[in-house]
Amino acid sequence: MKFGLIISFMFFATLLVGCLDDSGSASLSVSNTTFTVPASGGNIEFEVLCDEPWSLNYQEDWVSMTRTLVEWVTIVNVTVEENATGADRQSVIRVQSGKVHVDVTVKQNGFDVSN
């Protein structure tokens, strides 16, 4: 009985460590960290790999996202609305797991309103 409890504990402890590296921080991988989207808007995607829980944080209302889990990788699809302001703009999407984060930058030019 004791042996079974020890094995169970070791199994769950291994699951909790997940993608922690030697320093005790999460190991987080993002496939691409810089995108440029035309003024007309569009969709981009990047992959996130981490066995620990993670989140997406951003502030701009002209960006929206969905996540799709495909086997061991999560694909993040980003929709960028049209930029009719004439000014270039940029959004930073923070992918975070615990104390570890990766910033993904989305740049978008404004329409040429001089015509």
C-alpha cells in the first residue's frame, strides 16, 4: 500500500513539474514573435508549446484571438481589424506561464489618407 502511494505521489509530482526548467520556471516556446499586417487587416497565427497553464494578455480592441489545440501544440489565431486611421499602430500580445513570458509584436500600417 505504501509503495503504491509513493508511486502515485511521484507520478503527480512529475505532472506538476511539467515544462519547468532547471531554475523552476516554466519553459515556454512561441513559434514567431513579430508580425506585420496590412492596413486592410487580416489573420496571423503562431504556435505556443508549454505543458503548464498559460495565458494571453493584450489591450487593444482592434485585435482578437482564438486558440486551437492540435496534438501537443496550441495554435493562436489572431484577427487584426482594418486600420483606417492613417497612423501606424502596434500591439504586444504577452504569452505568460507563471513568471515566464514571451511578447509577440503585431505591427500594422495605417491607410494612406493623403489621397
